[in-house]
Amino acid sequence: MTVKQTIVLSFIFLIIGCSDNEKKDKKQPQKELAKATFKVDTSEVSVMTLQAIPFKRQMASNGRVRAKEKSAIGFKTSDVIEKIYVSNGDYVRAGDVLAVLNTEDAENALRSAQLNFVKAEFELSSMTMSFGFTGIHDTIPEKSLERAKIRSGFKDAELNLDIAQRNMEACTLRAPFAGKVADLTGRVHERSSDKFCTVINDARLMIDFTVLEMEMDFVRKGSPVKAASFFDPQKFTDGVVVSVNPTVNDRGQIIVEAEIVNDGSYIDGMNIHIYVENEMPDQLVVPKSAVVLRDNLEVLFRYSNNRAKWTYVHTLRENSEEYVVAANIARDAELSAGDTVIISGNMNLANETVVKITSK
């Protein structure tokens, strides 16, 4: 072989070697891409064991809160207000002084009544002695004593003294029960009226609401309720129905009254949401988060062998937090007590997705 032939052969081998290396380099990324394609991501979920339990069926309505004890109070006599000891929002105890009137006229009237009463006592004593009695009233026949009291003016003096004492007491306005002061309209140096303020005991509250006549079988005296304010609708307060008015108004509604304990979240006159609850036994109950929509159909995922099993369901009942579910037989779905159901992390799941349980 000549030198020229040797050079040509070496050049050919070099070209072939470069071509093989290029093919190997091209195959390597394809293999890595294939591995990445078949790599399975694991979704993290939380689960629960499905059980047949009582379901709290709810009926929603809107109601209005009112204090169980509420009284508009004012002075029983008319005079100038001298002092006011409270303001709106103040808490008072039963018997606490709220305000007082100028007592000058009342004191004069009381002294005059006391004097007239003493005079009438002397006149009565003199009259009974003239009847031949010693003046000891309990020894005088009842009818005779009664006539003597009338003729001597004792009866009138006794009545006027009682009125004067009451008028004197009426110059001081006191709280009828413990509660908060509201709607205070009285002002110092102004004349009193029959409306000075309102005292509200809102420790326990009444809720007035309505239900439709077709729902009357749902609500009974003693039925549990949950109340929530409009500004914090997720915070519930437990209560109970205390009365159901046995008549339907012209709007086809029945008036219902419930009672709750005030935790400080409610004030008199507030509008609130109210939910009446009844229990349905032996229902398959899941949190609302367990049910998702796929192609406008309700679906939940059961957990089995580290995988999510797509299951079509119907939601039969619901309350603010839960659904009653049943298998969608038309879709050949199966669901029963004892199944493990995924309740979170399910928004992007598909059938047979590999999952990992984080909590139960």
C-alpha cells in the first residue's frame, strides 16, 4: 500500500468514527428525555374513613336579634333633671342610680304630708276617746274605727303621705335589672319625661325569624340552631328554638323564636344568619372539600394501594360544612362505609394518580 493510499484510508476511518460519536451523543438526550417522561409525581393528600353517621341537616334563614330583657324607663314625675350618672353603653347593676331630679318641690310636699298625717292622728285619737275608748285602736270595733278614720281625715292624710313618699322616691331613677344603658335622651337641666333611657340585658338573646309553611315540619320547639353575624359568617353560636307561632301569615311564613347565649358578638337589633338543624341517622357524610367537579359531574376520590380512584357521586344533602353522598349508579360507581376517601389535595387529581397520605 502506498503512502497516498494509507492517508486516504486514515481519513475515511476518521470520518466514520466522528459519525458514530455524533449518533451516540444524539441518542443520549433521547434516553434521558424518555426517563423524564415516565417519571411519576406523587401528590400529597389527606384522607378519612367513610362511616355511616348522623348528618345535621340545616335550613337557613335570616333573623333579628333582641335582648331577652329590655326596658325603656323614665321618671314617673315631671321636674328638672339635676344629675345624670350614666352614659350610653355603661353597664349597671340592678338598683343602681341612673339620674335624679331636683327634689325641692317633692321634699316640701313630703313634709306637708307628714305634718297633715300627724294632725290627722291627733284628730283620730280625740274622736275615738269621745266615743268612750282609750285611744288604743286595736280595742275599737273595726267598723267604728273605720268610720272614725274617715271622719277625722286620717284616711286622706295616710293616702297623701303615701303619694308624697312615692313622689320623693320617683325623683331617683334606678336600673330595674343589670344590663347596659342605651338610647339615653335625658339631659341635665331639662325637664324629665317618661322616656329617659333603655336598659338592655343582652347576656341572653332572642332571635325572631321566619320559615315557609312547607318547612314547618323541619322546625320544632327544642330544635338546635346555629347563629352567625353578617360580618363574621364562619363563627357560629349554638342556640335552641323556644317557640313556634301556630299560624301562617299572609306571606306564607311562620314566625319562630330561638334563644342563644351572647358571647359578646351580638347586639340588640342586629340582623344575623340562622340555621335550624335536624339529624338524619346513618348517612355517608364527607366534608365539602372532598367533592370536586369533573365535566360538570360530582366526583370524589377513594384511596387504594397508593392511588386515587375516581368515583362519581351524588350529593343528596348539604349543610354549611358537609355533604351526604351516594354512589352514582348510572356511572357504575361504588361507595360504601369503610372506604378511605381523599378530603384534601384533590383539586388536580386524575384517576389512578399516585398519592401520598400526609394526614388523616
